[in-house]
Amino acid sequence: MRVSAALPTGVAALLFESARRRRDAEDRMVSQLRGARYAEAILPILDYLEPYEELLTAAARGELYRFIDRDGELLALRADFTPMLARLLAPRIESLELPLRIFYRGDVIRYEEERAGRQREFYQVGAELLGLPGEPGEREVLRLFLELAGLELPGLDGTGKPGGALQVVLGFAGALDGLLLAADVDDPLRLAAAVARRERGEVRRACPSLLRVVEDGLPERPEDLGEAAAGRLHGLLALRDEMAGRFPGVLLSVDLAEFARHSLDPRLSVAEGERPYYDGLVFHAYAGAAALPVGGGGRYDRLFRALGAELPAVGFSLNLERLLQSAEARP
Amino acid sequence: MIRLALPKGRNLDAALAAFRAAGIALSGLDAAGRSLRLALPDEGIEILSLKDWDLPTYVGHGVADCGIIGSDVLGELDGDLLVPVRLREGRCRMSLIGRSPGSVPGPGGQVRLATKYPNTAHRLVAERPWGAEIVKLSGSIELAPVLGLAELALDIVQTGRTLAENHLVEIETVAEVAPCLVVNRASFQRHRALLNDWIGRLEAAEVVS
């Protein structure tokens, strides 16, 4: 009998050299994380669905592989490490010594429409820093993210071949809430989606002061965002400059339109996004000549709050296979 | 060098006219040509010539930085592309088509609906008091209601001439369809100055909205 070597859509087997390449990259990252005194957490691939029901948006729910176990429990395959880690730690927080530095590695499984570059099973390495509030936590995590990416994309620290191999877009949740709510529109959520897609016609009609954000990622004056958000923007620009100095090979930009749907105001927080828990710094990274999305992260204190624990939390994840693919040049 | 993907289909002429009106010459590009990939080094542009349905994949994957594609195709694919402007030329509409207005069933009714756009059709039917079995076809959608494969069709209507020739009527316009400039998210960060310049020139030439 001849058996087929076909696999289901969206999954891949790594054999021989490709397996070695990934394990080598993983080893380098793990050794860097251990060097930064992050401790590993090994998490199950199966979990109950029920603890996450309240936290899931429609988009995140649509990605889940759910099924009924033989004992009748509703289970889901792991689609995101962060909420799983949070729900395991939240009830134990009083017994933990803070700040806590944790890393994880493993597969996540998400249903994706079949299209180029979208796997349904992919391997993540990520880290979470718990108990360190404000900018010090965000600085540490962003720096660690860039250091890990730099292990596979040499030159980010300015040595060797110069830049553009990694692009990181920074923003913060709620930055545009004030402008979105002040706009003369029936549906500010729709306007937020138009800003995120940079649809100029719709934004110009609804809120001309957002047009500059759509074009350049920043408002004409930080004060246009309101006092609190302006203060956060100043802090973020300073963080960007600091990281740009440390990693001259990375193209770092602050772009608030990119994160228009990450809101804090309850009137806007019916977020459509897949990771709606971010409530401070948010960032996305793209790597290589084809600019593949390779990871991102941010602050997510409100995830712990929703789980009944007050704990500042910030973290990131990297998609290891995409990062390795991105090291190959665009033809 | 920025990579611009142009569609082979009905939107190519509108795309070329808009770019040229904005002073983006794309010189040496021949709409009738068969080249799939053409470098325009003087303009710093590389053109990819792609089928409509493939174009969002190329842009979404970052192989092309930007492109022109109809909102009908865009609405069908679950892509995460930026859509800064829509062209004024080349617009048409997406409509429900049938042999008569009575082809639409009453509340609780059930029909077959033929279309190239099954996802769009599912969203449309979800908002109606009637149900439909979606019949996915890849071309000559108008034939389906003519020959009774389906009672209704959901398709693009430009002039309405094909409908008239086949004794069909446009029962309801569901959406306006426009060729759109689409941009990859990462490419926007990298080529922001150039893309903002292009968009500004397209706006100044009043060929987009």
C-alpha cells in the first residue's frame, strides 16, 4: 500500500535541515532568555474553554479549535499563551515573588483562512514580565524582544549590514479614544476601523483632525489627543528614540493609526481585534525584505484585572518560523 | 524600489488613467502587454501584473507593496490591507439579479443564489428575512437565473446591457464597487513618504475619493 504524505491545511512537518534550523534558533533564544533571568513555563496544549469565555472577542473565538471531551467538557486547543498563563497565575498571585519573569515556547493553533503565509499551527517563543509597572517594564520587554529578533536577523544593533531587516511599529491602547469619541459620527467603532485601514475619504468626512494620524501616524500636536494621551505619547516617542539609539538597524516608528482599534473607553472597547487585552504599549514587528509579521506584544494589565488580580503585566511573542523565513531575501 | 501590483481585469484602465492623471507616468507600461513583471527604474517602481483574485494575496503577503483592486474582491477576502483611497473611475455596483423582482422570496422563503462572491452573499443573506443556498460559480453568473440553476444571482453590474440582453433585471443594488488602492501594512511604514506623496497627487488630481 502506498500512503499519502499529505498533511491537513495550515500545518507543516519540519524534516532534517529545517528542523535543525528551527531548534538551533530556539536554543539561541532560550539561552538569551535564561541569561536575562526569565524562567520557563511549560503549558498544556489542551485547556477548558470556560475560563476564557468572557475574555474572547468574536475574532478570537473564530480562531479557536473547540471540541467536546469524552467526559462532556468543552475544550479548546491552545491559541494564545498569554491568557492561559494569566489565568493560571492570577489565583496564585499573592504567593509569588514579584516581579516575575517567565518565558514559554510551543505551538499555538488557530483557524486561519487558507492563504499564503498563514499557518494554522505555528511555533511561538514569548516572554511575560509581571509585577513591573509603567515604562520600566515596557522598556525591558521591548528591548528583550529586539534582542531575540536580532539573534536571527543580524545587524539590528548597527553592526554589520545596515537596517530595514526589522520594522517595529509602536503605539498605545486608547491613544485615539478622545478624538474618536469627539468625532461627529453615529458609529465611532466604524470610524476606528476606517482609521486602522487608513481610509482617507471616510476619516476626512468624519474627523479632519484624525487625517494627520492616518497619514503620518501622529497627530499634528500631541495635545490634540487630550492631556493624558499626550503625556503617554511623549513617553513613547522617548522610548522609541532610546531603542533606535540602541538598535540602529531597526526601523522603529510610532504609528497611532495602526492601533486605532485598541481602545480603553468602554464605549469603544467592543474591540474587533484578535488580542483585545492590550491596555498600554502595543507593538507589531515585521521582518525581512517581504516584511512578514513576526510578532508583537504589549501591556495587558486589564487581562489580570478581568481575572480578579491587580498585576501589571507586559509581554511579547515571536513566530519562530516566520522569523526564519524572513531572513531569506525577497527575489 | 516599490512594487505596485496592477490587475489584469476591468480595473486596469481605470488604474492607469488615475496614476497618469496624478503625474505618475508608469512609462513603458502597455496595458495590452503580456509582461508579468516590469521594472521602471527611472520611476523607482516595479510593476506586477496579477489576476484580480490573486492580487490581495500578493499585497497581503508583502510580495507587492501596494496595488489596485476592486472592492468586490476585497470584500470577499479576509485580508488585513490598508485601503487609503478609492478611484472615481471604473466604479460599478454589486446587485441582486433575477428574472423579475418577484424572484426575491417572501419572508421565510428559500432560494438558490448564484455568485462569484460566496462570503459577501452569506453576509447579505444573513440580514434578509429569507434564506438562500449559495451556488458558487466562477463566471457567466447571469446564465444561472436564465437557465434556472438559481433563482437569484449576486454579481457586478456595469452598464446593465448583459442583463437586458438576457431578459434579466437588476432587483436591488447591494453595494457600490470601486477600484481601491490597497497597501501592505509593513510597506506603508517603509514607503510612507512615497505613498503619501502618491495619495496626495491622486487626491489633487481628483481621481480618487
